[in-house]
Amino acid sequence: MSVWEGEPPADDVAARATFQALYGQYVKREYPTPPTSKIAEFVAILVKRWPDDTDEAFDESPWAAGPLIREASGPFMYFAMTYGRADEAASFAAATAARLGLVCFNPQEGRLWR
């Protein structure tokens, strides 16, 4: 799943193009960019719901990597979820992104979350 700050793309094709550009700019780089305050707020809400601050908490969370904040860079975040918890976590993450005015895109399915 990915989230980013900005105007919502017109459709799934535009969303994929935006995702690819942001991924190249913020993820595929030697030194990550600190997350923006809006992305950091998004992460804080997710880890409040499913903490990742201890090994035990992380084992119970739906996050595939942790700490989750490491998956954020600038106004962009791309993160994976464990298979068994992905539906629940993705729904919560998408609703949280919408509430914060972030774009939410599922690159595996190539579609915007609405």
C-alpha cells in the first residue's frame, strides 16, 4: 500500500504514474528524506492501533517491516502488510489516509482506494 500528499489523481492510470514517480524520487535513493508531518501523523495513527515498538508488539501487528516509520520518506510512504492481516489493516489505513486528506493507492492491484 502507498499513501502520499497531493491532489488525488484523476484515475488509476494517473495514480500508478504518480506512484512510480514518487517511488523513484523518495524510496529508490541512498539517503531517505524525513517524513513530512502529515505522513508522520498517518504512521502515528497506524502504530497506535497496531504498535510496532517491541518485538512482541511487532509480531502481533499487520506490518511486514518495522518500525513502520522507516517506510516513510518525505510526502510518500510505501509499506507492506502481512498476508493474514492485510484486509483489516488496509481498510483502516485507507480510511485513515482519507481522513487526513492523503491519497491511498494499492500498487499490487493498480487502483486507488476510495
